[in-house]
Amino acid sequence: MPEPSIYEKSMPGFANQYIPASPVEQPLESLIPADLMAATPPALPRVSEREVVKHYTRLSQQNFSIDTGFYPLGSCTMKYNPKVNDWAAFLPGLAQIHPYQPDETVQGALALMYELSSALCQITGMKQASLQPAAGAHGELTGILMVRAYHEATGQAEKRRVVLVPDSAHGTNPATATMVGYQVKEVRSNAQGLVDLEHLETLLDDSIAALMLTNPNTVGLFEENILEIAQKVHDAGGLLYYDGANLNAIAGIARPGDMGFDVVHLNLHKTFSTPHGGGGPGCGPVVANDKLAPFLPKPRVAKTGASGMDRYYLDYDCPQSIGRVKGFYGNFGVMVRAYTYIVTLGRDGIRQSSQDAILNANYLRHLLKDHYRASHNDRPCMHEFVVSALKQKKAGSSAYGIAKRLLDYGFHSPTIYWPGIVPEAVMIEPTETETPETLRQFAQALIAIDREIEQDPEFVNHAPNNLTVGRVDEAKAARQPQLTWPQ
């Protein structure tokens, strides 16, 4: 076999003996049709086992890790993934079961799902839950499908064809409503960064199906007129949908159900500490009040039996349900992790977590106030805040340059250029687990970058300057991705 030349670390003479042989005793030719067999062996790199270990260890150290760094990415909430959650999820009685097993053999798993549903209902002030949706956006879709089902059941679906979405909303909100077949109308924000009540009133009529709202909103501010908003929407015959992306600012303090919301989607992979993004699958439960509970997906976990003799089962007898929205019953491993987090913290711990998130955000906002203009200077924020880099833009750089330069200081970038209602937006969320020392270090880095922009903006505009990978053409990478090793 010729020596491979496409791998820069490959060297002649190494036999790759650390690659285990196939455990299949039969010849591959007897198992694989001849027309599917490769004509030549794969050109695997010839590298010693020690070099392989060093190579992948080096790559892992070049990646950012939440175990070693500060992750202030705004509106993606939880970055804390306690290892005890993984321990619980790996317990054999939870990790080695199958969804096709009879209910009698998985009573522990069903009990966990039942108790998790109950806890989520208590935290949100809702009545019933479904754990099926696979992520936040999937939960949104489920919630708006329930809204449509409700209006169909009341005979108003034909005329209620509009969903209202604030101009500061997550992009998934208008996308979800459009996917369900609704027309989307935008509600303006006022000078305080909140829903403009006067503009909302002009949009409310008998065509409104629902208002989708995040509270606190994406600028990091609590909608102080939420009770009035809910009353106006309900008086118009519409429903109120809660985007749970920012629930970690109010969990244990305030409940969407008490604010007047009818249906809520939650992000277990965010608010309740389970990995998300590259860390694993999500889970986006939907909880609803009495009005919308009949339309939740099925099956739902139910309980029967006398005290001390509880039996859990999957209830399919839900005649008004919108049906199943995911194969089986949801991403169970994520549920285990979230349940572990909730029972570990308890009621007081969940409240403390939210309070600490708010405290950290306001502390960091204060540290930066003389160098970065907050989008709404006159109001305390909740768990996150947005600053505008217009000052830095005038000096020759941008929010993008600041984000890239932060990488040189060892910090993950915050969200930039969103929400769109803030020019040169930088959205910062410190979360509840970071220490004051870390927040001060992060603030010092941002302040140092501000000074660098004043002195040499081009240096910042070429950042990152001291990482393995420098500034890349992100537009080209997205439009013309290179998915194979260069030949």
C-alpha cells in the first residue's frame, strides 16, 4: 500500500497497530456485497499512538471550555453543568432502559418524569406539562400549535390569523408563528426598552391569536406592565405565550402563570443546567394552564393508586391533544440532569440562583458603565444587559472587533448585533455561578480593549492576534464550507 501523503503528521514506518482489529470473525467479503467493497484500502495516516494522544489533547486545549473559561454569551442562559447531573444520568436503571419496555419495568423513570413535570409546573405556575419537545424552538412550535388547536376548538381559528411579536423578540418567535401558518405583526418597544402599550393597543382586535413574549425581555429588562399587557390581550380574545429563554432570571421569584401567560416553553438545556449546543441534545418542555392543558402533546405521564402504592403510566387518553411531537417521550437523559439540578437546589436554591444571576449582571454592568454605554442607563437590569459599541464604532472599530479581541484575553465572546433594536449591540450575561473576581477580570479586559481602540483600532480589527486560528472569512465559511480534507 502506498504511503498516504495527505496528512501532514503521517510518517512511513508506523503500522497503526493501536487500531483494534474487527471483532467480526467472518471475512468481510462474505458480509458486504462485492459492489459495495472499496477497491483500495483507506489511506489512513501512519502515526504513532503517542503522537495521536498528543495531537488530540493539543486540539482539546485549543478549544474553549466552560470548565476553564468565562462564557458570557447573552440570552443562552445556563453555562453551569454540574457533574453530579451526569452521574445521575449514567445510573444503570436510568441509562440502560428502553422506551419500548412495559410501564411496569420502568416505574422509576416514569416517576422521575412525573415529578419533573410537577416541579416545572410549580416553578412556572402552570397546571400540566409535556416533556416531549426536543429543544426551545421545538417547544415554541408545540406551544403555538396548541394555540391554534385552542382557537379551532372554540370556532375562531378562521378569523384569528395574527400573532404579535415584539421587535426585541428572539428570531425563533416570528419563525415559529410563520411555520404554523400565522401572519406576524411586530410590536414596537418604547424608549424604556419595554413593550409600547399604545402601539400594542392599536394592533389588538379579533384577528389576534396570541402575543409571544419573553419576560424579562431580550434587553434584560422586566416587563413591568405585564399584568396590563395580559389583560389587554385576553380582553381581545387572544392568548399569551411565554418564551422561557430567560426564565433563569425569575425562577423562584415570579411565575409566568401569575403574570397571565397561558402556555410556556422551557429550556431544560439552559435554565436547568443541562448541556446544550455542542454539549448534547436539548429538551424544551411545554407547560400550560387549565385553558390550554387539554391540547398538550400525548402521551403524558400520569399516576394512579393509593398513597404509598403509586403506579405511573403513559396516558394516551387525551382527545384534544395535538398529538405526538417527537419520537418516544423526549430526550430522557436531559430530563434526568434537569431533575437532579432541581432537587439538589430545592425551592430556596432556585430562587438564590436567580437572585445571584441578577446581582452579577448589575455588578458587571456597573463596572463597565464609564466605558460602554448601556442600552437603557436609567434602569437596573435582570440577568443580562446590552451595551452599545457606538462609541467604539466612531473610534474606528466595532462590536465585532471587540468580540474577536476578547478571545485574545481568554474570554468567550458575548452575543453581538442582537437584539436588533440596539445599534452595535453587545449582550452580556454573566450567569449566577461566576465569582466577583472573574467578573472584574472580564471587565478589565473590555476596558483595556476600549483603550486599544482609542490608540490603534486596526490592531483590534485584526484580532484575534495570538490564537492558533486568526480572523476568518465567516461569510465564506458559511456559504462555501470546506467539508473534506484538502487533497
